[in-house]
Amino acid sequence: MAYIKIDTDAMQTVINNVNDYASAADSARRAIRRSSEYHHDPVESVVTDTESLPDAFNPAPGNTTISANVVRLRELAYQLRSRRQEAIDINESGITIANPDGTLSYYLPDPPPGTTDEAAYWRTMDTAANVHAYNTGAAEAAKADAAALDQALASLGGTAEDGRTVEQILNEMAKHQDIPAYGASFTGQYTAEEYLQLVYALDGHYKVSYDGDDGGEQFTKSLTTLSHILAAASQDQVGGADLAAGFANAVNPDTNQRQLGSPMTALNALLSVPDTAYGTGFLGALADDLEDIDPASVPFSGPPAFANGEFYTADPLAGVLTAMGSNSEAALNYLTSDGTNDAEIEKRWEMLSNRDWDYHAGSGLDGLSAATAAASVYRGADGDPNVPAHAAERATWMTAQAIPFFVNDVEDHDFTSTMKQNLAVLLGNSPEELAGLANGGSLEVDQRYGLSGLVSDAEFETLLYRVIDDENAAGTLAAAMGQYHHSQIDSSMPTATDPGETLLREYQNAAMTMGYLDGTAELRAGDDSAAQANAKSNMGTALSVFSTVLGTGVSAMTGGTGFAVAGPLLYSTGSTVAKPIIVDQLTEDWDTPDTIDVADIKTVLRAQAYVDAAQYGLLSDTAMEAAATGNNGQPFSFYTETDGQPTITAPDPMTPQAAQEYMTWDRLSGDPTMRRINSEMVNSTTGYEQGQGAKIIK
């Protein structure tokens, strides 16, 4: 979110100076014009340059006359004055708050993902009209929409005084749902209790009054809109933290006079809408208040279901922790000490460990796993000046609390798919530890890892064991570890004294990791034939993800987004995992194998190693010639030429079947680098044995 800061006094000085300069220039123009006319206009260019423009006339881009430039200066002063006034008005309305340095701000939306020319974006976005539309204009629209929604929901005909239906109003609201001024103004029309009751009002509308057959879908859309509006209102720049006390009070059974439905359930429904970025201060203050509510004091949420068929939990911490899964800084602040609140954080982890998570069917644990996953991303933040102080160390400490908690305090059978996927993110953000265990290392013996001495081998491997039977968790781990080894190759190859040996070693390490995941998945499946088949299918997909990321990096695989797809408040270094990947979405067009074994892993990674060897210029001319002509006189499918230079590519994805073509190339090429990679990797062990021998806490 972009907030443009304005020193209103200094800007007024600039505006006055620009206007004064424009007036002085226009006075000079008129004096020159009078003098020219007095002397019968002897110089034609003077006549042209000093002619006046009609009022309200916009000079053409090529018009360089004095009048044209005076008009441009006055337009600039108007644009600055409009922005200054917007910042003042939106602040005086109570929507935004003054910055600590006394400056004021106005809001404009960030460039959408994929924007390549940000300068061009801001030239068209930062206009007086847009500044008004996204600030005071949005605030006024929100008031009108809130009034209309109340009227439509209360009307027998389901329409507001302006003629709009509930759906038309909601559609208009959705257009502005992420604008902080709109959110703050809309929520400002209600008390916290009233806002939560909107969830039930819309639920009733779609169960009773709505005529369409898509009431469940429409309710989900309306819930998403209300969630985004509340999230926009919760941003720090519009004083979002101040909202927390009202909502905490509204759901507290000790203070709330229960109205229609459960306020806690409504709040959790709003906070749990996926990919919604709630404000950092709001989440922290809300969690501080909600953690004091005894889960058993809140009535269990049961039937009837909402219009969309969902049952939202009434666990006080479930929603706020889930929302922290999309705000890394809020999660880090809640789960770790900033150096001034050690006792508070120690007490919090004691509370989390002893809390009755079972009262609401363990739903709060889904939220806690999301928060720990989001905070764990900061393990990759070393050296980043734009993160909270000591973020990497704090995230490591938090990970060392979370892993033992989910192993020792949560039963294996209580792990949900959501928990497994979130905890795969947590483990994926400890790639050095995972790769070390795959290579026969130990967190208890080796002191090289961040978690050394803080987490036992058995705790780390038990958590891995518990999550790896989920397809998305396995894919997330594969992507995270593929990125780790990709980064290792990228960092070690440019300075390698023996590039061939370095590349071989890095690929052997990668094979150890993938083998370790495969061995652990097979161990998890046990003797159950259906579980074994499922594990092998998951690992076939995971191998495809792993090899693809290993070759191209995670950003290339996910279209340049990395894993930071949940919004602007989810931290990502571009090489860490911020959210679980949904395998079916990522691999929709892939032909992944139904089963794999150790030989398949070696084959796939040998082929990927040949691609990297070619890209690093380690292969002979003979090898490149074989790639160009070895397919019955034709090039192999992976051979192409870029600007006249031979290039070896990798398929998307590299599967055992696709890798066979590279094996044929190897046999034809006679290249010593390829032969060594082949010989060493075929005869080396993988981490499969380490996975099979993982220490598991039952």
C-alpha cells in the first residue's frame, strides 16, 4: 500500500512560489506583448510567443509559448493544492492519522503484480482525480454504500432507497474493498457488534430472501467483501489498531450481550477469508485481548451451517492466528520477543502449550500453524535492512518453539491437511537443517545449524514424518528444498576453482535431499498398500516440482511471484516459502509419474545436472554437436539455439521419462563431464536411507 507523505506547510510554500512565479511570468509576457504592439510587432516570433490563451484552454503538448507554460505552472499548483487538501481532509475526517513527524498522507494503490514500468504507472495513477477517488471520494462512497446496504437488508423487497439490490450494493462495495479510506469509513458506520451482525444478516438474506440458486456462492462473496473491507480499515495508516478493542469486546462472552448468532464465529469467519491482509497493529492488539478468553467460555459453533454450508469455529484465537498467516510481521511480533518483552513471550508460549485446543475441535491449531509458518519466513531475512530488528534470529527461536510443540503437544491424529501444509512451510524455511539431516548430519551433534541444540533430530524428523503424507505439503517441501539447492548452485559455481567437481557435489547433495523426502514418505506409508501408492504418487509429483525449481528457481516456476501471493504484508525474500503451494494448480498441465524410486531420482537429477553443465559452459563441442544431430540426424527436443548459440533446455517438468532422452545424449556424447556426473551419481547413495531410518516420536 502506497501512502504519500506531505508536509502541508512546506507544500503550501511550494504552491505559493509556483503561483507567484506563474504570475510573474505572465506579467512579463503582458509587458513584452504591449511593447511589441507599441512598435507594430516587428518580430513575428515575439508575437507568437507572447499571445494569450483563452481561459480554461489546455495547451497542446508542443505549445511552448509563455502563456502555455504559465498555464502548466498553474495546473501544477492546482495539482499540488488538491493533494495537500485531500491529505488534510482525510486526516480531519478521522480516517487517517498524522505521521509521527507531523506530516499527513494520502493513499494510492500499489502497481498490480507484473507491472514492468512502475514510473509510467505512477504517472497515470498519481493524479488529482485519483487522489480524490481513493481518499475522500472513497470515504463518501462508503457512507452511501453502508446506508444503502442497511436499507436493502431491512426492506421486504430487498432494495435500497436508491433502487439498488443487496447484490448490486455488494458488487459496488467489492470494487473499493481494499481501499483503506473506504474500509475505515464503511466500518465507521457501525459498532463492532453491528458489523459482526452483518455476517448473520447476509446469511439470513441468502437463506430466506434471495431468489437465485447460488445463494451459498453469493454469501461467500459477501463474506469476502466484508472481510476485505475490515482488513482495509485495520491498516496501521488509518488507525486500524484502535479497532481491535471494540471487536475483542464484541466477542467476549463476559461483556457481550449475545444477539443473533455468535459474534465470535462471525469474527473468525471474517478473519479466516484466504489471502486477506489485516493490519499489523490490529492483529497484535486483537490477539492480546482474545488470548485471555477461555475457549470453554465461548459456546461451541454448531448447526445450522451458514448459507455456504460452512461451520466457522468459535475458538477465540483461531481467526486472528489464521489472519497472521498472511501478515509475517504480525506473526513475528506475537510469537517472539523484540528484546523488551521476553517475559511476556515466555508466558505466551506457556499459554499456547497448556491451552485447551480441543474444546473447539482443534480448529485453533490450524491458525497457530499458519502464524508460525508466516513468521518462519524471516529465517531467510539475514542482512535485509527493511525487516524488524533481529528478525532472522527471532524466527529461528520461534521455529525452535513451534517444532517441539507440534510434535509433543499435538497428537498425530489431530493433524489436519491445513496444519500439514502450513507446517511444511515452517520446515521448508529450515532448509539447511533438512538438507543436513538428509546428508547424515545431526542437529544435536553439529553446531552449524540455526536449530542446533534447540531442536532434536527426532523432533524435526517426526514433524516431517507427520506432514509428508499430504500432497500439497510434500510439494511445498520439494519446492522449498529445490530452491535451496538452486541457490547453493548459483552461489557456489561463479567462484568454483573446479566447476565440474562443484556442480557434481551440489547435485549429489540435491539427490540426498530428494531421496530423504522419498524415504520419509515411504516410512510414513508403512505397510498399508493404499498409503504406499499415495506416497509414491505424491513423491512423483514432488520430484517434478523439485527438479523444476532446482533448475529454474521458484520465481520462474510460479510466474515471477515466488510464494508471496497472499498480499503485501506477507514477507518473502524470493527464495523462501511464504505460503503452501497447491500442487493441482501448479502442475495442472504436467504429466507427473504415478510412482518413483531411488533410480528415478538419480536419473532425473543427472539429466538436470547435464542442463546446468551446459549452461555453465562445462560441456565439450562434441557434446553440443551430439545434442544437435544425435536424434537420427536431428536435434534432440531439448536442443535449441539462442542468438546463434547452442542451448540446452529442460522440460517443464523433468520427469523420469523425459530424462531418458538426456541419457541417450550422454551415451552418444562421450563428454567427460557428463560421464563423471553419470558415474558418480549412479553409484552414490541418496538420502533415502536416512529417510527410512528417521527417528520418529510416536
